[in-house]
Amino acid sequence: MKLAEKIRIKVNTHFDEIVGIRRHLHQYPELSFQEFETSRFIAGKLKEYGIDFKSVAETGIVAVITGKKGWNNRSVALRSELDALPVTEETDLPFRSANPGVMHACGHDVHTACLLGSARIIKELEDDFAGSVFLVFQPGEESLPGGAKMMLDNNLFEGRKPELIIAQHVLPELDAGYAGLKSGLYMASGDEIFISLTGKGGHGAMPHITTDTVVAMSQVVIALQQVSSRFAPPNIPTVLSFGKFIANGATNVIPKEVILEGTFRTMDETWRAKAHEIITGIATKTASSLGASCRVEIRKGYPVLYNDPGETGRARKLMEEFLGPDKVSDLPLRMTTEDFAWFAQKFPAVFYRIGTGRPEKMLHSPDFDIDEQSMITGSGLPAWLALSFLEE
């Protein structure tokens, strides 16, 4: 029996358990770097499957399965994330979040359940391959500095260097059973922008003897639109957005301090560094021209996510073989971020998407949900890719 067929049979055998794992994780979500119960749950499953593992970066886990079909020192890694978001769930699912204000709204429960499913399948097929498969259960994807970087800093592979690291992520816009990927640049870098503007507050009826910090910060917001529209090279995707503007005065009170927070995204590291200087310069000079002082803090986040072209091409052919040529699509650039990019800086990497068939259930929304049939792809495809790469 061919490998693909063996994997399909095992996926169907274990599918109900994989769904049950996802529902358990969904019901008990934990925020970034607080995934203690999630980590214990995963450790229990790995013990049950007879898979060796160790803890890394406190709540992270790395496991390894070594094939018994001869021996070689080749290795491939598969990665999933553990953390949930600070979102209050608004679904009527029987397994809806039991932790108020915390929800798996980005599909990390799906990713982890599917990786555990892949782990079980790979373990049961250990007589059919040579080499090693690392299983990386990563904390803190949603919060800087990112669990991927922390695990790398803690030597998760103990000196071994995987030839390839693979990760998958749910995508509501694709139907269940479908997958998509993009070679080369795929996802943006992401930085957090914090601007504090201060001046002399006072009575709203007497702005001439105050520093109108609200108007000044409004001018900062407008002036910073030039970063994307005039300073950014036209061939480099760039986004600068602000989602938090706090002017905590009153109807007749001009506050002495106004806070602005936002995000900067781009696809080029050289331009990224230059843009940080431009953002700081525009904000401080605009504030100064209106009599206010300004402090700018830019917290550098995840780098650009780059899919290795050669390995992505191989992965696409394998996906088409496993799913069917009509079920694998090309994806466009995304200005969202992903801390898997830290892994992609160290090792050849392939990051792809699996369809969840619910386009109206957007990622990061309080009603996010999936078609659970998508987990057939989500658990079978990583096992197929890992073992096929080792077999080549």
C-alpha cells in the first residue's frame, strides 16, 4: 500500500479523536505564554502515543519521532501554536470558551489538534521511513517577541538543523479540503507604534492659553499617512494603521496628554528600518510645530515571512499529489504577520494555508469557527509532507 493511502486510512481512523482534541482546546483557551494547561494536555497525549518530548521556553514542547526503516540523519520539523486571543467568544457552540475574555479565534486549537493527529499517524508509520520528524508546539505566537524566537533562543533542536520546517494555518476563504501557498515573500513584518504627545492642558473654552494636544495628535495622524503614500517605494507593500487614540479629557477639558498606538507593516527590511526613522521624525516635528512635545516608541516585531522557493515548489507538487491538482491554489501577499518568520530566517521553510470553509467566520472575530472536515486535510497533509520529504 502506498504511503498516501496509509495516511488517509489513519486520518479516518483517528478523525473523531482529533476533533475531540480540538474541541477540548477550544473550550479551555489560554493567552500567550500562559498555556500551562494546554501544554500539560499535549504532554499527556504525546505520552499516550509513546512519543519522546521535552519542554522548551516554559510552555513550549518539542517532540521527535525517529523512523525505523534503516537510519539516516535527515530531519524535518512540523510546527503549531498554542495560544489564544483576548477575545470574548460569541458563538453558541457546545464547546465554546469556558474562560471569559479568551478565545481560540485564530485557529491555533485546530493547528495543535491537527499536529497531534499528524504525530500519532507518523508514530504509527515509524517502520515505513528513515530520519526524524520534529514536532514543535510553540507558545506565544500572538505576542511579542513571539514564542518562535524564544524557542530558538532556547536551542529547541539541541544543535540539530532540520532540512525543512513546515507550518500550516487555517484560512476561512478556502473550502475545506483545499490548500494554498505562495513561494518567496508571503507575509509582512510587523512593528508596534506607540506615540505619546504632551502639552499644557486646560479649559476647552480657552485653547489659546493651552496646548491643544487633541488637535496636535490629529495632525500627527494625518501627517503620518505620507509614510505609505509618499515615502514608501511604490514597489514595496506598506501599511501604517492606527487603532487606538486616547484623549482622556472632557467636553470642556483639553487633556495634557494624548496617546496614539498603531502598527507598521512592510515587506522589505531596509525600507522597514528607514521608515522607523521617518515615523519618528514626522511625529516629533509635527508635534513641535504645534507647541507639544512627543515621544515615539517603536517595538520591532516579527520579520518578513519568506517561503523557500525550492522547497515550496516541492511542497506544492506533493500537495497536488495528496489532495488533487484542483485543490491547491496560489495565494496573494498578506500584510498580516506570523512569528513562524523567525523559523524561516534560520531554516528552509514552507508556510501554507488549509481551507476551513467558513468565509463569513473571519479570523480574530468573536464568532470564528470552522468546518471540522477541514481537519482531515489538517492532520493528513503535514504527515504526508514530512514523510515524503524524508523519503526523497
